Amino acid sequence: MRCPCTSGDTFDSCCGPVLSGAIAAPTAVRLMRSRFTAFATGDAAYLLRSWHPTTRPAELDLDAGTRWTRLDILDTVSGGPFDTDGVVEFEAFFRDSGTPGSMRERSRFLRENRIWTYLDGKLDV
């Protein structure tokens, strides 16, 4: 099965090991891809685990009517395996009750104790 993050890799060699906790995302982009996959597969627990504790919501209710279909990475700033912060700009495509749409966000990530977490994002509307 191809990975929902549209990397072209299989789920088991791409986001699967990150979502399961077998490996940590080595870069901010890889964390972004795994978070998109978590949205696509309805894995709210992973989304909360990968969210920085200072900005993490108490709970997360995913909309079952939204189907995430494609992720395009548009820009990155830092976010490598030896950086402490990074920015990933992306556009995520979806179908909401059959109607197509997309959202664009510039997300900030932090790396602490060798673990990347999502800090926050600014939507481009």
C-alpha cells in the first residue's frame, strides 16, 4: 500500500514506522508527512503525541467526513537532523463530503532531545 503522504514510498517504509513509534522522524519534513498520514488515517493519538506540549490541545476531534488525498511540500527552512527548529510550508488536498478543497499552512517545528514536534502553523487563506 502506498503511503498517504504521497511520497511514493510504501506505508511500511515511509510513515508507518514513525506513526507506530518504531523510529522518530529525522527531519521536520518527515514529521509533517507523518502528521498528514495521521490525518488521512484518523490517528488522533499520534497527532497529539507529535504536537509540542506548550501548544497541544487537550483533545482532538477529527472530522470523519474529510478525506485527505494529497500533500505537496512547498517550502522548507532548516528542519534537518541536526537543527533545533524548522519550517515546512505545505498544501494539503482533501474531499469534504465529496467536495474537493485544499488548505495551505506554514508550520513551525521544534526538535528537543532528538525528537521533532509540531509547534504551530499559520494558515494561508
